[in-house]
Amino acid sequence: MSKELVFGHQKPDTDAITAAMAFSYFQNQLGYETEAVALGEPNDETKFALKKFGLEAPRVIKTAANEVDKVMLVDHNEPQQSVADIDKLTVTHLVDHHRIAGFDTAQPLWATVRPYGCVSTIITELFQQKHIDIPANLAGMMLSAIISDTLLLKSPTTTDHDREAVKYLAKVAGVEDYEKYGIEMLKAGTNLDAKSDADIVDGDAKTFELGGTKVRIGQVNTVDLDDVFACQADLEKEMHSLMDANGYDLFLLIATNILNSDSDLLVVGEPTAKVEEAFGKKLGDNNRMNLPGVVSRKKQVVPPLTDAFEG
């Protein structure tokens, strides 16, 4: 059996990195030979969790076909979010919690796609179904991933499966107060002083093809929205630069306050009218729109934009 690489999406968040680590370990217990890798460096939040639980980040790759013929995908399926040479590879396994878009294979594959708040929740259930023990440090990372993706179980993407997984993983990892730990971890990822303009607008960003429009949607967490937009002109300049370099038609940045679950949306490019239609609001003169209670790109931002662009 030849070795396979396991990886999440580009610009990896805590779940993309952790899900690759967890699914690789799971598959190795089943007899596969796999290695977890990443399509980018871990962010500050992920680094905090890795340090907390004494684990090393997976190595970063740019291409995979030069190493293997087969791969396993976690936390994504859209080709533009995957490794650059995904078209040269055979995907044998997929574990995801996003929409399926632009994903096709030449051969059948093992796929588990569930509408949970986090892929690490899905993988937790896979471990349980196979009665495979999760190492304590890996359980800690999986706990961290769920806390991250669900904003400490406050996101509308949160399901009962996520809540049960958090309780289970906290016990396995030896984390007595997961809420206290979760706040510490989330805050670790909001240190804007250590981030460049590119890190803020594109550090956690994904590209979507919506009605023939190439839309880039980034998200940054904070404890004060004013901290994000203190240098808004510089952020807009960076967004325009990335649009020119990558052919994006529209660039959206969601700045989310993790303490009160409110967001501000910064919009650059065209067509802005579709964005206004999606959220039923007008953009201000400052190119921004307040979105109270909006914290989830997957459930609260992409669906209404898809309806507006493709409806």
C-alpha cells in the first residue's frame, strides 16, 4: 500500500490542520500509510493549541503529485481551495462539513460529509464508531478545532454532535474547564499587532465561484472591531492588490467580535449591489456593513451570497 498525504484547505485554520492530523492517525490505525501535511503555516490560534498540547505542526507542502499518487482531503472539497496540483492526484477519502462544489473524481471514493460545526467532530465520531482510542494530546487539538470553528459553541453552525464531542474530548484531553481554555485560545488568535495587512485580510480566506463571479471572502476575529479598521485604507489597498494578482472580482472581509458575536463586513470590488441584496442592507460610505449576530462564513455569509449571485 503506497503512502498517502492528508491535508485540509489553503490558508489553514485550526480545524484544517487538526483534522488532517486526526484523520491521518485514524487511517494509520486502520492499516493505511498516511502523513498529515498542511497547505500553509498555522495561525496564532493554532500555534497556541499546538504548544498547549505539545504537538508539532505538520510540514507545509505546495504540491503533492511530486510525492504521492493518492491523497485524502479534510475540511474542503472545492478544487480552488486545495493543493495546486489536485487535478493530477487521485482522491481516495473525503471528510468535510462544507457544501460540495466543483468536486468530481474519476474513481469512487470513501466520503463522509456531515452538516456539523466542525470536521473534527465528524472524525471524533469515526474514532468512536471504530472503538479507537484518541491520544490525549490529539484529543486536545480536536477540542481546540471545535471551539475554533463554533466560536466556543456559539456559532449557528453548532450542532448537538459538536457539543457532545467537546465534552468527550475535554475529558480525554484532561481539560477541566474547556470554556476558560477556549476563551484563552480564541484570544490568542486575535493579536492584530502581530499581523500584517495581508494576514488580516487573507490569513483566513477562501475563494468562491458565484454566478460566474470570483469572490474572495476573508475573516478575522477580534475583541474590538475598531482595532481591525483603524487602518482601513491600508486593508483596502491590500485587498485591491490581491484582487489584481489573483483575478478576484470581489473581496469581502468579515471582522468578527468573538465576545459579542457581531461582525462588520468590508467590501472591495464589484458588484456591490449583489452583496447588498444578499444581506438586505446598504453599504455605508466607508464600504462597510454591520452584521449583528453573523459569525459563520459557511452558514451566514456564503449561502445568502450564493442566492443573490445565482438565484
